[in-house]
Amino acid sequence: MLVGIGLMPHGNPVLEPPDEETKKLVEVLRDIGRAFSDVDSYVLISPHNVRMSDHLGVVMAENLVSWLGFEGVELPGEWNTDRELAEKIYRAEKDAGIPVVDLNFASRSGEYSRWPLSWGELIPLHFLRKRPLVLMTPSRGVDRETLVKSGEILGKVLEESGKRVALIVSADHGHGHSENGPYGKVKESEEYDRLIMELINENRLEELLNISEGLVRKALVDSYWGMLMMLGAVSIGEFELKGSAYSCPTYFGMAGALWVRK
């Protein structure tokens, strides 16, 4: 059963919040951790793991290991993959014609079946109780409708899994909020972030599909594709928004939101 969804940022500022807005965001992230403290597994969708141009990925490696922090901030740890659930997700996506691949490294199973984690996974996991998980990676080269369909299939698999599962979407938003940032300042980042928070807070997630390709591209985001999968997943039931927050203490926008099953 899909018990809830957490939209979680992966920026370092949530580890040591520099301002009141970020502190409020951290409280939402802690609420997500508390809400999902009794789940059996997580499915974590991340934009910062393996990158493929036109396929989605399901990581099958048994051991997920901290490897790559951001700007020197390391979060050590090791997590286990829920291989049974990963196999079900991969097979269902494949059978439905989704362009998906199963991913492993070094060994098919056991001690040497290992996979690296980046800040895109480690920062959300920092706020969650340790549980087995399935790591999935969306692709920007897969069309919108296919990403939503993939999310629908994912939701159905979780419903029929016999486990209590939380879906975690790792996402930061516009990356052009500061002249001093690596991408400079672009007005579309502010526009996109404001729109995303409106869609979240006004229960209008279905309008994600209406966001123009131009705005997504110019806003310099990494959130859009994972959120399309999230949109598909929520179609399997009714979910209630329990809290949300936004902050932008540096050049990229960060949002957190918690939905629980009604």
C-alpha cells in the first residue's frame, strides 16, 4: 500500500538552516520522517543518481552506499535495497512498455552488489528512519505522458505489494535565483517555483502537465520529471496535504511537502 508521499529537497542548507524559512522547511522534512517512521520500505526517486538520456532506471544492487556529497558535505551510511519490491516494479514497468532498465554493479547479489548514493539521495534519507528502499531514476529524455504512466504503474505495484511503502521524491526547483550562483539569475526560476508551490498548496498537481517546456528548461530545475512520476502515483487513491514549505537561501529553490493517504 502506498501510505504517503514526501517531496524533499536535497540542498545542503537543510542540514544547517541559515534562516527562518529554511527552519520551517526542515520542520516539514522532520514531519515526513515521523509520518513514515513505521513503513516497511521507501521508493526514492532521485535526479542525481545514474543519468540516462532516454530510459528510467530501477537499482537492483543489494547495498546502497554513501559516496558523493555536495560541496564537501558528507553523510556516511549504508542502506539495503528491497530487492523483492524492486523486481516487481521493474517487471511491471517493463511489461507495460516503459523504457526502463535494471541496474546493478560488480555482482548480481550479496556483499559485492553495491551502488553509490549522491547528495540527491543522502539528504532526504538523512530525515528518514532507516528502512529498505528502491532507488529509481527518471530521465529528462522520456516524454511527459510516459513518466506519468510510469508513476501510475508504480502506484499500482505498491498498492498490491503487501507492504506499507512511502514514495519519496528528491527534488530541488529553480537554480537561477542568484546573480552569484553558477547559472546566474533568471526570472523563470522564480516563476516556476511560485507556480509549483501554488499547485501543491491548492491541490492542482494535475496542472503539472500544463507547464510549458520552455519554462521548465529556462527555470533550470531538476524537480519536474520526478514530480510527473509522483503525479501518476497519486492517481491510485486519495491523499491529503499535511504540510508544505519553501525556502531559497542560496541560488536554488527548495520545497518540502507531505501527503498522507486518506
